[in-house]
Amino acid sequence: MPIKMKRMQIYIEPELDEELGRVSARRRVSKAQLLREGAWRVIREEMAGEENALLAIVGLAHGEPGKTSEEHDNPAPEHEGTQARP
């Protein structure tokens, strides 16, 4: 079953068109296929950046795994001297 595609018209620089022609001939794929691959790369990079930002926010991107479930009542080091809430 063929993949459903949406038709789109874009404008590109003549130099980009020439390079797309060279690469598409060498790889034996259409220019449209190369543009789709490039678009998906950009989307994956954006998604990876968003995922990395989210991981950094929740603290999973760096450091050793903690014992949060075991030490949930202990104050964080930057709050030493404060007491945990009952």
C-alpha cells in the first residue's frame, strides 16, 4: 500500500537545486525524497532538544541515580538545616 503524501510547493535557491540534483543522482532517489529526509532530520533534532530540556528540568540528564524513594524526608543539601515537613 503506497504511503499517502500531501503535495507541497516550495522555493529553493538554484544552488540548492543543483546540489539536490547531484545527490539524488548519486543516491538514485528523487529530490523530493531528499527534502523529506532533511525535514525529518530537523524535526528529530528539535524533538531531541525538547526531550533533553525536559530531562534537565527533572534532573535525569546528569548525575547518579538517587535514592529519592528511600530518602524523601531528608532535606536537599542546599536546604540543610531546615526540617522536613511532617
